[in-house]
Amino acid sequence: MTHPPVDRIVVFSPNWLGDAVMALPALADVRRHFAASRLVVAARRSVAPLFTMVPAVDEVLTLPGRGGLAAVGTWRDDVAAVAAGGFDLALLFPNSFASALVASRAGIAERWGLATDARRRLLTRWAAKPPGGLHQAAYYQALVGAFGLANGPAHACVEVPASVAAPAPDGPFVVLAPGAAYGRAKQWPEARFAELAVLLRARGRSVVLVGSLADQPTTAAIASAAGAGGLPPLVDLAGRTSLAELAALCARAEAVVSNDSGAMHLAGAAGARVVAIFGATDEHRTSPLTRGPDADPPRIVTAEAWCRPCMLRECPIDHRCMTGVSARAVLEAIGRAGRA
């Protein structure tokens, strides 16, 4: 498929950090195809800093409105911001009606996206939704492939600016990311994270807890349970790092242990050795990407459970998919990651 010359392209980013990272291979496909164009990513405040660390992106447009149901009252702010960019082409990674409405009302001549959420009439080119079961990165690459853009390797890479310092303790350390925005069913129990922290510190490793402001009660509980003295430091940085600082911290860590979360995906893109604990969600669809062909592959830890992956936010029974994962099993996976 041939395309007319395009001076300015805006790619609408997914609204969740993990999805935004998994969209990076498709974004790289856009960059290669439109090598001479100016590539701008329009993103919500929560994920916009990610794209400042992606070399392929020329500019980041932080959308002033809000996503989800809140878009009903704020989409006009997004229209004004996008219209000011003078874009020739909009490529929509989100499936939402709101993203297509914003691109249309902003007067962008070419608007490409999937024919979802009753928005086909707002698009100038549309594609059918890819088949189910794909990894989310493959899903985004299928989207751009449907418009004639060749797919490259499924790697996600962020480059942390040299000016960003990782707030890390001295000596070897392991990062623990116990949060998960989607719901508690994705979260390994606090007691297991605390047990793992004790095991790591007994082996001479400092432990750094990370997460959002919303994760602070969880990290505080883990720190309290695992904070015995006489061992290497345990540092709680939940809610106290920028996205770039978190990426820098993960890149320096011996390993990053995480639930299926945005932090897990960011760690993989930063080049960390990732140990990912999967329960309610499907590791075949959302396992972390690596930053390149020579990077260590992620270590996926699961427990046998007839009901997984259920994709539920809350477990209606006994959370066996997560309680069945022992701290020693994760410790062993960290050791294997270190030898990779």
C-alpha cells in the first residue's frame, strides 16, 4: 500500500503505561515507514513522559483532557490541543470512540484506526479488529500492518536521559513492584513480597519497593513486615519517583520482581532482568518485552490453577493462582535471571 507524502503525523497513545510500552514496536514501524515525517505522540499525562525517552519520537503532545468516562467532559480540550498541531495524519492506537472524535474534530485529513466502538464513520481508513489471543504488542503491530506498514522486531526500548539519577542504594539491589492498577487479582500477596525481601536481604541484597501513590499502603505494609535491622537496606520509594527515575532505577537493579503491571513493562524496556509473577492475567498476551535481541528474556513465574487466567479484577474464591507462588520459587527465578 502506498501513501501520499506526510509532513506531520500524530499517534494517539494507549492510556495505560503497560499498553503504551507494548505499543512501542508498532510505533517503531511507523517511524521506519514515515522516516522523513515529524512524528508526534499524543498521550495522557500519566504516560506522556514515557515517550520523551523513545528516540524515534520527535515531540510529545500531552493531552489536557482525561480518558475513560471523564472524556465526556474534557474531549474539547483535547481537540483544541491536537488541532494546534497542524497534523496531516492521525493514527489511533486506542479503540475508543473519543480518540476518533478528537482526531476528526481537530480537522486531521487522514484518520486511521480500527473499526471499533461505532467509530468507523469518523475514520478515513479503517481496519478490522485483529484476532483474539495475540500478544498486545502483536495486536498493535497488526493494526499498523493493516495500513501497509511493515512490521519490525517486537522489542520495546526506552533511553533514560543521562541527567536522570536513579535513587538507588549502594551495592547490589533488587526492585520489588507489588502494585497493579487493574485489580487485586493480579497482585502477589504482601506477605510473600515481605518474605522475599527478607530472603534477598539475608543474601546481601538491598531491596527497593516502587509503585504509585496508590501503592503506598501496600509497600508500607511490606516494609513493616520485612524491615528487621542488621540487614542491607530496604527502601520504600512508592510515589516518590518520576517515570524516568523509575526506569533508571530498574535499569541499574540486579533484577526487578513485579506483578503484571506498568512497572513490569517499563522495566523490560529499560533493560532490566524482569521476574514477572502472573496469576489472573495471561502471560501469553501481556508478558514483558525486551529492549533488544541481546537482552535477558523475562522469567515468568506462575502456579498451577484450573481457573487461570480468569482476567478478573478480584478473585471470587481463594486466589490460588497467586498464593500458590512461593517466595523461594521467585528467589530461584531471580537467580536464574542473574545467570542469563
